[in-house]
Amino acid sequence: MKGKLSYLLMLLIITLAACGQSPDEQLQSEIKTVSSWTATAQMAAEAWSKGDVPHAYARRTLETAQENFHETTEALKETEEIPANQKSQAEEQISGLRQTINQMQTAVESDDKQALAQSLDHLNKQKQALEAFTKSAGRGY
């Protein structure tokens, strides 16, 4: 119940924040959230790999990133003002990030630092693609 309440509260906040924003600003806001959680997941995984944070912290941070990616995808689906092609591209970007974060979770769970390093390399490439998408989305296409 608490999870549903926080999810609904997050959607309400996003909806209220989106009021008065242009479609480009709404999309930029959602992508900024995704970028932030991507960086957070990366830092937590790198810190775990170095032994700087406990397993439970890394696991929970990666889970929270996944939850936020899901919430952002749902918020995008509910925002009708964002053009369909931009929304679709954003959802594809987020889906790819979710898959990589899932691989990172698996690597952390199995204590596989080599697999984690590969996932982190892939995550870096995805971050670059997300940055390029953000720049192009900011120009309205």
C-alpha cells in the first residue's frame, strides 16, 4: 500500500510540475530525472565494485533506479502533449537503461565484478545516447 501511495504521489507531483510547461520542457524534465538516476546507479555500482559501499546499499540503489525509470515511463505515457515520436524515443532509451540496470543488479547479486564492469561500459554508451537524445529533443524534434 505504501508503494502505491508513493507512486501516486510521485505522479501527482510530476503532473503538477508539468502544468505550465511546454512539451519540450516536460520531456526535458523527465529525461533529467532519468539521467540523474542513471548517474546514481552508476556511482553506486562503481562504489560497490571497489568495496566502498555494502552489497545491500548497491542492491537497493539499483532497485530504486528501476522503480524511478518505471515511474518516468508511466508519466511519459500519461503526458499527451509530448509528440508521439519523442515519447517513443524516450521510452526506448529508458527501456534500454532498465535492461542494463537489471544486468547490473544480477551482477551485484552474483558478486560478478567482471559482468558489472561490462554493464557499466554499456551504461556509459547509453548515457551518451541519452545526452544526444536530450539535445535533439530540446530542439523540438
